[in-house]
Amino acid sequence: MKNMIRGFILSIQFLTSIPFPFAVPWNQQTMRWALGHFSTVGLVIGAILTALYLLLPGLIPTWLLGLALLSGWLMLTGGLHVDGLMDIADAIGSNAPLEKKWEIMKDPHVGSFGMIALFLVLGWKLGLLVALIEITHVLPILLLFIPVLARFGTLLLLYWMPLAKQQGLAWEWKKGLSIHGMILSLVPLVVLVLISPSIFALLFLSYGIYLLGYALWIMYHLKGLNGDVLGASIEGGELWLLLVSYIWFAMV
């Protein structure tokens, strides 16, 4: 039980900017439980975003509400996943040989492809949030579901995809994968099914399509994953689920 709680704290500290003033030892036990809590952290992020949405309607214009949600989303994660997105965009956009792409991802400077990817992803996220506010009343449920699925997907990528190199953060996390952690990561998904089976089915199936396409795309360009690939998968997955939700509710 102690390691499970420590794992949750470690997961919060790693995946969010939420202040948690506790020192947690980084070892195999805490890492295993931390991985199992990735989905739970998504649920925490979703719950905060949902609370923000429920507090603000009627107080500010729709476009400002969308901007507030996007800002809260970024602040909660500390820009961690956006950083991975920009690194991947710079590397793949360079059309350089494979080894050079990995060097580009290690470069702390952001290139033009990274900036373009940042503006496009944030712009589309903002536009879709505003559009969803206008066309559906279930956005609070979507805000609860999407962060969970996007973080659950990182565990699937860690499990199924080969690592680019036997070193780095992704390698450390992959060593911590265990059956206990995978089972624990399913608990938030069960909660989502109980809240709305129909929306869960829509998002879960569409996210599976995204995850398969993303994995194939990464294997084609980079031949394996690292921490940046996992971070970019979260940003891309959230954007994809917002887009699918908009198309679905616009049609229905």
C-alpha cells in the first residue's frame, strides 16, 4: 500500500505541475505503481478541467472560456507533452538520416517545424474546444474522458513498441512495466464506462485507430520510441479525440 501511494505521488509529480511537497524515492517499486497511476493522473487532470468548465459558463464569452480551458490544460501539465511534440516535429520535419533525427530531438533549441506544430496543435485545440462548447452540453464528460485515454495510451505504446535506444527515460519506465500496474491503469477506464458507456465506446474505438496510426508513423520515421514520442502521443491523442468528438456531435 505504501508503494502504491508513493507511486501515485510520483506519477502526479512527473506528469503534472500540481505541487506535491513530498520526496518520493525513484526505484523499481515506486516506478511500477507510478505507471499504473498514469490513467488516474489523467482522471485528476480531467476532473480539474471539468470543474473549471462548470464554474465559468455565463461569466465569460465562449471563446474566452475555450482559452481558459486550454490554458488550464497546459498549466496542469507544465508543457511537458508539448515539448515532446515540438522535438518530434523538428526531427521528422528535417528529413535527415535517422541518427541525425535523434540528435535533433536532444537539441534544447526549438526549430521552425516545432513552432509550426505548436501553433497548429494549440490553435486546433482552442478552435475545437470553442466549437464543442457551442454545439454540445457533454463537454464536461469529454474533458473527463480525453486526458485518461491519452495517458493510458502511453502504457500501450511502452508495452508494444520497441525502444529506440536502451537508455533514457522511456527505457527506465519500460523496465517498470508490470501486470499489477497495467491492471491498476484499467480502473479509471471502468469509471468512465460507468459514467457514459456510449461516449466511452466512441472515444475508445477512435483512440485505438489513432494509436495504431501513430505507432506505425513513428516506426516508419524513427524506428522506435523515447520520452518525446510518448509526450507527443498525448498531445496528438487529445487533439484527435477532440476532433472526433466535434465531428460526431456536429453530425448527431
